Amino acid sequence: MVSLALQKTPEYGDFRILRSQELSQGRALRELAQGDNRLLDIANVATSVEREVFLTPVPVPVDGGLLGFRVCVVTAESLPLFEDIHSLADLREKGIRIGQGSHWPDTPVLIENKIPVITHSRYEILFGMLKNERFDCFARGVSEVLNDLGVENDPELVIEPKLMLAYPMPSYLFVGPEDLATAHRLHLGMERAIRDGSFGAFLQQYYAAAVSTLNLDRRTMIVLENPFLSDESDNLGRQTLRNLRWRLELLGR
């Protein structure tokens, strides 16, 4: 999406995109907040009030709002634990423990909804914790879970087939607090891409396969509250929840 947005704004000049070294979310956001651009200039992460205060957001959901739709990565032998779950009350009653990153904004959302959460600062460690039964479900965004399992390439890990957690959780591009020029360029480029249809084509290219493979339209959706969003982001997130069926139909074409 960064490349598409920059391509749509040639009046700002040439650009070059380089992938940064691997950083945890917490480290990446601290580097952005410092504003010295030593390690990175742009990060794509879920938003929160705190992040929008200390950084500069580009308030357009990069993945069309799909990050707030989560499925469970589980061990194959634990699948029976998820049978007969149809609601948040069922999830709580079964005592399902969910694994998440320490610095991810999903963690306080799950805690606020009275779901037990086990955390670690390193994303890759969480898969081992799941296999060691430290928790029952590693909740991953529908736009990222297939890639996750492809990278892990572990036959012990599977996607639970019937449930989907859903909460307002827009994923934005963020830049440093003083880097307004980059924020303006990205925002303008994304708005142009929305208007000319290339944003929709981007979503189709990168996320349609996941929507189809995960059978999202046939899953039981368990809706959670997210009280940690700004008013603007909350409105965007709730609009995504309301328009879920339309988005699935769009990506399923």
C-alpha cells in the first residue's frame, strides 16, 4: 500500500522503499516517536488513542479494516475445546486463553472483554507457547494468518474452522510526530487510489484469497468492544463491522 500511495503522488518527487530490519512493534513505534529516522520512517500497525497522540497517523485502514477480524490458530489436538462455543459468554465459560504480543493494542481489548490473555514481547515465541499449552488460541488477523502458518510450516498448528472474533481495530500507516510531509503524501495517495479503484484492486489482490479460504461468511462472529480508539477510528472500525457482509462479497468476487 505504501508503494501504491507514493506512485499516486508523483508531484512529491521520486521515492525509494527499503525494508527495515526486523523490529518488535514496541521498538518500531519507539523509533518512530524519536523522529530521527535511523531505522524506519513508516510503520503499519493497529491504531489506538495513545499511538495517534504520540505519532502521526494516516487514518485510512490499509487492509480495508480486516485486522479487527481474528481467527484462532490452535493445535490440532485442542480443537474439541472450541466445540459448542457460539458467544462471548461461551468463550468466557470455557476459559479460553488467548495469546497476544505484549505491545499489541489487541491485548487490552481482550482483557477489557474479560478474556484471559497470555503475552510475550516476541511474536515468533508465541507459536512455541501455543504448542506448549501456555494458552489455547493465538488470535491472528484474517489478513495475516495464512502467511503466518506458511512461514511457520508446522503441521501441529491449524486454524480453528468455526469462530471469528471481531472488534473495531483499524490498521493505519504511521509516521513520526513531525513528519507531516510524508503523512500528507500517503494520505493523498491513498485517497486517490480509493477514487480510481486501485485501492479496491489492491485489497482484492492481497486479501481475497484469505477471505475465501477462511470461509469468513460462514463463521460465528463474536463481537468484542474496543474502548481504546479515538472517536474517528472508532467510527471507522464500527463501520467496518456493520459492512462486513458487503466487504466479504467484494473480496469474494
